[in-house]
Amino acid sequence: MAQNAEHVLDHFELFRGPEYQQMLDNKKKMYENPRDPAEVERIREWAKTPEYREKNFAREALTVNPAKACQPLGAVFASVGFEGTLPFVHGSQGCVAYYRSHLSRHFKEPSSCVSSSMTEDAAVFGGLNNMIDGLANSYNMYKPRMIAVSTTCMAEVIGDDLNAFIKTSKEKGSVPAEFDVPFAHTPAFVGSHVTGYDNALKGILEHFWDGKAGTTPKLERTPNEKINFIGGFDGYTVGNLREIKRIFELMGIQYTILADNSDVLDTPTDGEFRMYDGGTTLEDAANAVHAKATISMQQWCTEKTLPFISDHGHEVVAFNYPVGVSATDEFLMALSRISGKDIPDKLARERGRLIDAMADSNAHIHGKKFAIYGDPDLCYGLAAFLLELGAEPIHVLSTNGNKAWEAKLRALFAGSSFGQNCHAYPGRDLWHMRSLLFTEPVDFLIGNTYGKYLERDTGTPLIRIGFPIFDRHHHHRYPVWGYQGSMNILVKILDAIFEDIDKKTNVAGKTDYSFDIIR
Amino acid sequence: MSSLSAAIQDVFNEPGCAKNANKSEAERKKGCTKQLQPGSAAGGCAFDGAKIALQPFTDVAHLVHGPIACEGNSWDNRGAASSGASIWRTGFTTDMNETDIVFGGEKRLYHAIREIVEKYNPTAIFVYQTCVPAMIGDDINAVCKAASQKFGKPVIPINSPGFVGPKSLGSKLAGEALLEHVIGTEEPDHTTPYDINLIGEYNLSGELWQVKPLFDELGIRILSCISGDGKYREVASSHRARAAMMVCSKAMINVARKMEERYGIPFFEGSFYGIQDSSDSLREIARLLVERGAPEDLIERTEAVIAREEARVWAAIEPYKPRFSGKRALLITGGVKSWSVVAALQEAGLELIGTSVKKSTKEDKERIKERMGQDAHMIEDMKPREMYKMLKDAKADIMLSGGKSQFVALKAAMPWLDINQERYHAYMGYVGMVKLVEEIDKALFNPMWEQLRRSAPWDDTANNRQLKAIAQTDALAAEIAADPALADTTRRAKKICFCKEVNLGTIEDAIRSHGLTSIEAVRRHTDAVGGCCKRRIEDILVAMPVSSPPAMLQAAE
């Protein structure tokens, strides 16, 4: 036996042992209806051809390897950004387990979130009882300051009315009448996690600003000098929000970060379990209505929230995940314009350093071809930065991108001589990306952890930027916004370029004449 | 006199080096090139010079005898490419400690050599002396000799500790070590009438390999390359070559000249940077070989290859012409490369508006004038601020330079391309020129320079650093222009001799009052060394009217 108690082998070593290999071979031969290896090889090669790509892109019903997640995930992500808030997903508990594991695997943090655990009965008779019991239990067990309700498909399909259910629950004493229970309908069959983020955030603001479901008077706006900030669904929320706070403080701007989940998704290990940590206070959430302006870093994460805010009488500005010099310039200029504050020298220096770094390394990035996939705003921000660096974002694919997104990217490409061969692919999946990478190869792929299969199949080196990143740790702690954050993106890209050069020159005695110390 | 100081004196007497040949006996004793100025930024030391000159020998173990400083900061720091052995890249050092310094490091060195022989068994071992063991009196020559005998393997002392002088001296001392201990110690398996040596070629980024196929095609054999992709045996038997080419630099001129003297191998100084230079070099090699007895048809065959390659490279550059039209470039680099790439860049359609002549000879300058016209900016030692202004005023689109000038270029917000040694791309030979043009194209059209040129959107003019710096320089220039006396003071304050800090005014006064006509005379009447400033003094002598002492002075006498 390869395995023994004296020296326990891990799985990647163990199953390479002869007896396991034999076992697996036998199973394949006897039970797995093996195909002719030559035929398998032929199909494999065929799947790399333009002919196959055409068939692949003609796909109508089937999505293969989607690069998006569902609405409630985004709702949970937004909800935990409020002080003492417990996300409560009305629907089946299995879904909720997914959101928790998804967030935990990315942020390496516990993720607290409950469901109303609807079962077959509830599906038939409606989920009111689950809501009543669920709110009561979670209120008593987890002592939240607020419970933010969202929904899974199950509740949406049967048409549960959250407003009425919550009202009834309060009447039945599940939670005190004055206890905050904002809600949002977040069916997975509409949109994606970015939509869920949007809906949940809007639901929470609506709750505080518009009279808490008819139980209090609507807030009257008395303008102040504050600026509200919305990050959107963002895998780098921990590092990014901290960076943004630093920038606001450097500029001397009073601000409210809405849905500030940077603490709860990064709690210290010091002997205390923090189910809730940090977050936007409920008071601040309510007072946000008085602000001078609201800035959203992700247009497609706030498509409904921003018009809602705008209707309440203050200016809204949206960006598309600003990364790089120009995009950060625009962001800071907007802050400066709205607040009337100057850009401090410290930020000007950071800008100079980023440009310096770009100048030092430009020759290596210049003309390199990239494929990018991910959330719509992230794709846009990265593509813009690559163009700024003289690289070509040849394929930009977003499963949850729409026609408007495509048009916006087209305009971006048209504005740069490096964008002439670039295309945006809205609504496509990673199996489409596979065909793109085979038929129009690029130098590097930018995407989340799932990109590693594409990297393996197509040999295109993967640069992990996006959500989720499961197989690399702690990248979410570093910002990718601001000049310093852009620097982190630049370094990630450069690292990949240099690792690729090393990989191509590391065969001893064959290619290592270029395996150099200085690059 | 120790063997080290004898070697240094010998190098200073090098007749092949025009600079040294023009020095007085006393100055030659003082040293080669620029005296190092305490307190000012300086380049590498003699050890570094020796190490980088020899490190590209690939099958040699390079053992640095000294504390960790010397090898710790320098091992494998050069992208010379090897076609075979890789031991040259392994960092060997004796890593001397306090005890060694108290009791002497010779034993440790001997053991280190033994361990290299036992564990790696390389073809040869080069032992580099450094400051500390030299100061405590470790005799590496004796240790190497003993080790050589004991292990039956060449163990070569490279006696060039850092304190003896600058990098260029170290390169020459390394050459001396080769001449003394290596060259001529072995015989080649066979010889051909087409055997050549390349001296001072380091095969950076594999550049040599871009040219070698042409040699192969012509049947010309590189018997030995010193030292790029070099093998110990090759250099040991390099004395059987029929001709030699000294590539690009004068760093190893002593090797080329002494090999001519000792073994009758004629050499020429050539370069493979630029199309014309590549062709000239191939022609010269063919001519020398035929002179030494190779069949006459070599010349014809060479011409055919040249014609083909030139046609090819011009064709490859052609498509860039429209893209480069109207683009202006500044070339800031030392010596030969300045003018040798000029033709290619001009052919590609770039307008060259200036080049550096800091390390260029008089002939180089003539060539530059020939190719770029009389009005070409020739940039000599320039203060960063002046350079900055010049870059800014010249409105160049790109600056091609070695690493050092990049910072000024960047601060002047100008695209910049590295064409000196620590670069990633190989620009040698015909192919290399195409690569260079390609890289220039990329650099010119990289969108990030836009960010560099554009100031931050929140910057108003009053607060712009670049504009401020320029305004300052401009104000100074205006002040000078308005005040002839100040203008003259400023002009006369220009440093001519950097070593002894002698300014233009002092030299002019001396020339005028004593009617001087030669460098030697200027030297006698001023503190000017006349070494690195020789050419500048020459220029002053030419510019000043040949005058007898002024009448007044004559009257006084």
C-alpha cells in the first residue's frame, strides 16, 4: 500500500501510486465505456477550431461555465456592510449555504447569514410562517441591530410579498415594531449578483429614507457637505474601501461609505468572534439622504440605486471601476469638484509614482494581448487601464454584461489605437471564452479562479483579478483603486509577464541562456 | 614593485590607447581615465570591471576572494547568454569573515578552490582579488599557482582589487591576466584560414548569435570570443587566430594590441551596431583574413552576403517610414554607438536632433557632423537641469539612451528607450537594427507617455513643477542674455577639467597671456590634467585665434 499511518500521503501524491492507478485504469476500462483515445484526441483538437467556435457561439439555451453568480449573493454582500446587520434570505436554506461558502472561500472569513429555510410545505402554502418564525428566531439568537431581507427564487416564484410578510411578522411579535427590517426582492432568474447588490442597497436606503414601510414619516432632506460613497460588488472591498477612506481623509472630505463591509469581511483573530463588525451605522445610512452627492464606483452595480438617490435631491456620479491614471484622475477630480477641496500633494505624488512605474515597465506591457472576463464594471476598468498601458484587451467578456455595456466598451475601444482589434462579448460564458482563446490567442487572461481551467486548456497564463478568487489567499486585502491600487494591478500584470518569460526560458541547457536575473 | 602595480603601469603605457599615449610620464603614473572625486557619484570599481569583462566565459568557475560585499552584490548580474555551460552563473565566493582578516585568507581561498574542483570540476577557475584580501596581503597569485599544480587545472588569478581604480582599468587588468596566464597556453584542435577572434564582445541578450549565422555562412570561424559565450579552451588557444575584431569598446584594447605584437594577429576596431557598421565590419574581417592568406573569393562572398542582408533590412525598415515621419529623436549614449545607429534611424525616417559625444572621439564627432549636419546638437557633460531644458526645448518625441539618462528623460516627460547594456532586447547586426526600429516604434506610440506629458488635471500653471523648473532656467538664461558681463562670467565658469576643477576662463586666460598653442603647454600653465579633458582643450585651442602674447604684455616684458 502506498498509504500508511507512519507517513500519510496527501491526495495529489497518494493516487499516483501504482495500485490506485491500476484501480482507476480498471474502472475506466470496465465501467466507463471508454472511447478510442484517438477519437477523443480528434474531438479535443476539433474543439479548438474556428468551425467549433461558430457552433459554440450559436448556442442559445445552454450556458457553460458561467462567469456570474445570483442576485441574493450580492444582496448578502451589501447587507453585511451595515452596522450589526444580519442578512436574512427568504427562501431555501441551500441557496444561503452557497452564499456563505462563496464569500468565506474568497475572503477567508466566517460569513454570517440566515435563511427562512422554506421547504415543500412553504412552497405550496407560501412562506409567511417561515418568515414569522425565521425573523423571531434570528432576532433572538443573533441579536442583530437590523435584519436585511432578500429572497431566493423559491420565494419569488410563489410570489411572496415581503412588505406584507414583514408587517405581519412584526404584528405577530417576531421583532419589535420599530426594529429595522429593510427588504429587497432578489430573484436569481433576473440579473446577477451585481443586480442583487443594487436591489439590496436600494431596499435599505428606501427603508430609512422613505418612512420605514409607512411606519414613520419620510425624511426631509436638509443638505450637508457630506459625500456618500458606494463601492459596488467588489472582491477587493476590504482593501479598496480602506484606500478610499484614506483618500477622503487626505482630502478632508466628510463622507459616508454605504455598505461598508471592509471590517466584517476582515476581522482580526484576537480571541473574539465578531459576527458583526464595523459597517455603515444605521444613523449614517438614514442621514445619507442629506448628502451633497453620492458616488458609485460601479455603474452596473447601482443602476437602480442611483436614480433612487437622485430622486431624493442630490447629485449622483457613477464610474466604471476606475483603475489607472486617467480613471483615477477623473474620480479625484469629481471628488474635488463636488467637495471644493484641493487634491493634496500626497495624492499628486502617488500619481507621479504610478506614472513613474508605468514608464519604467512600459516596454514589457506594450502590445501584449489580453483577454478579460468578469463583472461589467471591472471589465471596463481593467480594459481602460490596459489601453492606457499600451496593451490590447482583445476579448472582453462579461456573462452579466448587457448591450449597453457592450456599446460603452465599443466606444472605449474606438478611442484608442490599441483598441482597434478588441471586442466586447456581453452575455457570453467561459466556454465561449475557451473558443476565443483557441481561435484568437492572446498573451494573458485576466479573470477569477475559474480561469485556471482555461489557463490549463489553452496555455494562456491567468492573472487572477476578480471575484471569486478561491485558490490564492489575501489578495482582497490590497486595494486596486486609487493610484496605489492601480499600482497593485500593474504589478500583478508585470509579475505574470515576467513569470511567463522565466517559464519560457528555464529549461536547463536549452533555453536558459535567457533565464536572466535582471529583467 | 609588485606585479599588480607593474601591470597597472603597463596598462597606462598602452600605446593603443590614444588617451594614455598623450599623457606625460608623471600623469601616466597617476592613473588612467578620470581621477575619482571623493564625495561625487562614481561608477564601478576595478574589480567590477574585471568581473564583467570575464564573467561571460561560460565554462569557468568565477571565484571571488573577499567578504560577501563583492560577490553578494554582483553575481550573475549581466544578461550574457551561454550556448552551453552554466557554471559561470553560479556565485562562488570565499565570503571572508573576521578571523580570515586577522589571520589571512589564503588558506580559505585554497580550500575554496579545492571544493570547487571536487564538487564542480570546471574547465578552469578564475580567482578575483578584492580590496580586503589585497590590503591584508593575501597573495592570490601564489595560491593560484599552488592550486593549479595541485589540482592539475588552470586556476587563474585576476588581480584587480577595487581600490586600484575605476571599472575601465579593471577591464584592462582582466585582459592582462588573460594575456599572462591564459592566451597561448593551449593549442586548437585544428586551424583554418578563416579563424578570427572577437575581443570585447559579451553576447548580451545573445546579440552575438544574431551575427554568427553570417559568419557561419561565410565559413568564418570565431576561434575565440572574449568573452561572450566564451570557453576557456578557446581563449587559451586564441593566439592561432588569423585576425581579430575589437568590438565596440576600448575596454580590452591592450589584449588586441598585445596579441598583434606577440602573435602577429592584426585587428581592427569595429561594431555590429547599425547597418553600415555591420557591413563595414564584415568587409574588414574578410579583408584581413584574405591579407593573411585566406582565399580571395571570401571578399566576393562577403559582398554578396552584405548586399543581401542590407536589402533585407532596408525592406524591413521601410514600413516604419510613414509612422516615423516627422518624429524627432535624441540619442544619448556613449562612444561609437552614437553615430553607428544614426544612419539606420535616419533611414527609418526619424529626424535626429542631437546626440551625446561625452565618450566620443574626435573622429566620432566628425562622423556625426557628416551624418547629422553641422547643426547637430552634440551633448557633452551636461548638468541634469541643462539636459532637461534641452530635451524640453528640442521637442523631441523620443530619447534613446542608456539607463543613466532615463531619469532626466522621464522627468522631462519624454518617451525613452534603453539601448545600453542592461536591456532586454538584442540590437546587434542587421536583424538587431530591425528590432531596434520596432522597439522605437513601440516606445513612440505607447499611450502611457500621454500620461507622462500631461500634467495632473488639477495642476494649474503656477503650480506645475515642470513649468516651474523651465521658468527658472529661462529666467537665468534671460538674465544672462541681458547682462553681457554675467554672460561672460557664466561662459567662463564652464568646467573644462573636471578632475582638477579648471574652468574655461582660466584656460583661456592662460592661452591668451602666454600664447599657448598645444595641450602640453596648457597643461604646464594650468592645473588642467589634459586627460579626459584633452578634447575639450583642443576645441578651445582651435576656437581661440592663434595669438602671440598680446602687445601690452610684450611691452611689459
